[in-house]
Amino acid sequence: MSIKTRSLIFATFFGSVIVLGFLVAALTTDYWIYAEAKRHTNGTIAKEPSGKVNFGLFMGYKDLNIGYGVRPEYIYVMDFMKSEPDSMNYYLWLGAALGVGFGLLASAIAAIASVLKSASLSEKRGTLILLFISNVASENKAIRRDRTTGIDRLSKCFNKRGSENSPRSVDRHDVDDGSTRLTSYCALVVAYKVNLRMSPNMHAKNTLSQILAFICWLVQFYQYLTHNVLTAYDRDIHWYSHGLASLGHSFYFVIVGIIFVFINLTLLIIAVRMERRERLKSMHDDPAYDEKAQGAIMLY
């Protein structure tokens, strides 16, 4: 596998991190919806009443000014859906929240898989050994106090178990050091075997999750929120928001995340095609392949 192909795969790591950042911003900010609120008056109030409403997936703010000062209030989306079932659909909200949540999980896994995939798909084993050494070196502080690896110390302890000259059979710290390194090595080998197909699958699942959130919130907006974002109490005192709502920047974070996921998928498709061309080229350059082809022609 060439450096260019591995570089394309590793570049998807940065794309996954960017997607992760945008999804975290979309999940934690309160501007999935932004609306202005107005009030019907009979002309007796000198200053025109105005208000602003914004909320995200979990909470938001409402500032209503009837002419005597702003009255800021918190909006809890779950309570709003319970009290106003005609203004917001629970299942569409749940689809948007789950889409962003699964998108976060898929982005994190895709970022890890991109690093492992770019390292483990090479024909040389140096990258795997490097990952193993870095993992072991960061796992336990015992390396600083003893040059002997945990696996060697563990084997020595078991060899001394039946000896009469040994004052003790097995040291607990030796067993812990050896077992932690064995666990670390096994986990790394499993990741080496599994991550070959993980990265494209995670990017595809990430795309589907974010598209789910995008569609659910878009339907929520045009079917419900564009008509009303206020409570029944606010509407009883002549406040309204019909036709005054718009999608906030938190929602557009999801769209930007979808764009970066498609960029990652494009890079992976290019990398797969380059890898396929390199494999076919190496097969044709192999003398054994030419001998087999000539033998098949002669046999024919």
C-alpha cells in the first residue's frame, strides 16, 4: 500500500474530528429554531411589543417584551412537548436527537478506525509494532522501574513456582504487569484484524444518522414549529409567532457535518480504487503471475 493511499485514508481522520466538533456544537447549542414573537395590540401601548424565542434539542430561551421590559424565561423542550403536543412532535424530535447521537458515536469510531486502517493496511509490520510499543509504554509505569517486560516476568514467576529455592511462588505485581500487557496486545491484534472494513462502514452509518436528524428536524419545522413556538399561556395574552420562525445555526451545523462526511467517503472511494490499481499492477509485475498466464495459454 503506497504512502499516497495511506495519506488519503489518514486524511479522513481529520474529517471525522471536524464532524465530531460540529455535531457536539449542534447538540449543545440552543439555536435549532429561532423565531420572533409579536403581540396583537389595540394601539394603547406606546411601544410595540416584541419578543424572541430560540431553543435547541433540550432547552432554550424566551424573551418577551410587552413594552415595560424584557421577561426572559427558560424553555425546556421536554416540558414544551408535553404541554403543547400540537406544536411539536415527540417522535420527530426523538429521531433528530438519536440521529445526532449516533452520528457522534460513528464519528468517534470512524476517527479511530481511520488511524488504525492507515497504519495496518501496509504490508510491513513496523506500524503494528510501533502501535504495540506505544500502547505498552503508556499503559503501565512499571516500565520505568524494570527493563524486563511483563510477559517475561510472568513466565519467570511460573517457572519458579515449584522450585524449593524460591521464597515465594508468584508475585501479584508480576502477574498484573504481564496480564495487562497480554490484554493490551490482544486488543491491538483484534483492532488490527477488525478495522480493515470498519472505517467505510462507520462513515456510511454517520451519513445515515445525520441525514435522519436533518430530515426529522426539517419535517418538524415545516409541519409544526413554523406555525407556533409559544405556549398556550402566551397565546392567551395575544402573542403569536406564525410565519416568524426560521432554522437556526445549530441546525446548519448538521448540514456542514454531512458535507464533511461525504468528503470522507469520496476520499475513501479514491483510496480503494488506488489500492485496487496497485494490487493489479503488483500482480502483473510478479514473474510467477506471468508464468501462470503463459502456462494457461499453452494449455489452451
